[in-house]
Amino acid sequence: MYGTAPGVASIETAASLGSLYTAAIFASVYALVYAFVAGAGGSGALPTE
């Protein structure tokens, strides 16, 4: 994007793929934790319920 240098292009591609991968991992972990907390709370396993 900043020229024809293949190194720059591959670095940018890796950075964007890495951030997408990180966002996907974060979303998955958050969903698992949320499901666990919601399930435990619904069954009365949590002290707050």
C-alpha cells in the first residue's frame, strides 16, 4: 500500500490478519465466559444468584 516493496505489503497483510485473529479469539473467549456465567447464574451456582 506504501509502494511496491513486497516486504512492506507482507508486513501489512500479516498485521491485519493478526488483528483479525486476535479479535476472533477475544470474541470466542468472551462468548464462552459469558455463556458459562449465564449458565451458572441461571442454575443458582453463583453466589450472586
